Amino acid sequence: MTVKRFLLVFVVGVLLQASVFAVYYNDLLFLRQPVALIAIGSEDTFTRHAAHALGRTKLTAQHVETIAGAAQAFHLTDLEIRALERRVKDDPINESARLRLADAFRRAGQFARAEQIYLDLLNLNGAPKTDP
């Protein structure tokens, strides 16, 4: 009888823990979907999950990339900029993320900020090399 009772308590505990996990990480679980699938869903649902996820102190690069991609698909430039700024902050040498951030600034009409990033990237990579 005690083995059955133990197994029952164990199963209930596992189910409770899984439920708490699913509720607490609902935003991150939502963002594990492909961008194409998120983009055909509700914009409000995406915005709610993305805003909550961006408020977390720890976030994987894949989650940030998903937010940026889906925000671009929904034409939510402000949210895309927030995600890409987070991506660049977490990985400042990622030139692709910096270029995408500059493009998002350009699409948002923030030309001075976009130009600064473009120039920084050009100076970093495009500076002509001279022989001594």
C-alpha cells in the first residue's frame, strides 16, 4: 500500500511541477515556435509574450532572434528594435545583428541612429588597409 501511495504522490508532484513550469515559462515556450508559425497567429498574443520575455534578465539568443523575426513580420518595429538592441548588447561583435538593428532603425525613420551603426560597421570592416 505504501508503494502505491508513494507513486501517487510522486505523479501528482511531477504534474504539479510541470504545470508550474508551463505557467512560469509560458512566454518562452511560446517563443520556441518557428517565426512563420508565430506570424500567422495573433499579434496581441505575440506582443504580450515578447514583451514579457524581453523583461527577463536571462534570455537565449534564439528567443531574442525569434522575437526580432516575428516583430518584423508583424511590422512592430519598436519591438524589433528592442529585441535587436538586446541581441547586440549580449553579443556586441555580432555584425549581422548590428546590421539588422541599423536596418530596423532605418525602417523606423531613425536615420541618425541607423547611419551611426552603418558607419561603425564600415569603419570596423571596410577601412582600407595601407602598406607601411
